[in-house]
Amino acid sequence: MDTGSRTVESGDGSQSVGPLTILGLLGLLVLFLVAGHFYGYVRAIVALAMFGLILAWGGRKLFKISHSPAEPELTDVKEYGLRYVCSVCGLELKVEVAARDKAPTHCGEAMVLTRDDGRPPLRPV
């Protein structure tokens, strides 16, 4: 998320602040002075700090939502008769649609992939 706060390198090697950063800081100063005059400077500092924290938190949440991973490819495997079986308690999960190669866990252990007839499959799903 680009907020315009880039540093620009001058010809002599020093760094200067971009114009959007200067305008943003100037706007915050004016907002602080106006709010401080009407509501008190301590309240204005607290309000601006809370505004900044809420804005940063919301921006991160929106960024995460907009950059979510793509949906995995689903493969229909009903006709193979695959089941995952827990080796500890015997729980069975029938696999109808496979989306990844990693076996689920149950009772703290990875489940074993088998076919309906009890044999392991010829190739991993």
C-alpha cells in the first residue's frame, strides 16, 4: 500500500522527504491545533493516536483481504473410494473431493489413506 512517503535522493547524496509526506504532516499539525484548541491538547493527542492505530489496523486487514490466496484446484475422487483412517481411534473420513496432498490429522497423528477395500491407493491423491 503506497502512502506517498518515499524518500527522494538529491544530487548531493542526501535524502529529502516527498511532498505527500510534508502535506500529511502539515495536515496532522493543523488538525492537532484545531482539535486541541476546542477539546484540549491531551484529548487531541489521544484522539489522533487512536485514529492512526485504527487506520493502520484497518489498512492491514483490507490488504490481507484483497491479497488472499487463490482457491485451490479441486479434484473429484468419489469413484476411487478413498478414505482416511485414524490409526489411533479408527475414525474414517470418506474423501469425495481432494484439494491438497497433505493428510488430515486426528488424535495428534496423521491419518492413513486407504481405499474402500482396505488396500492403500496406487498413487497419492
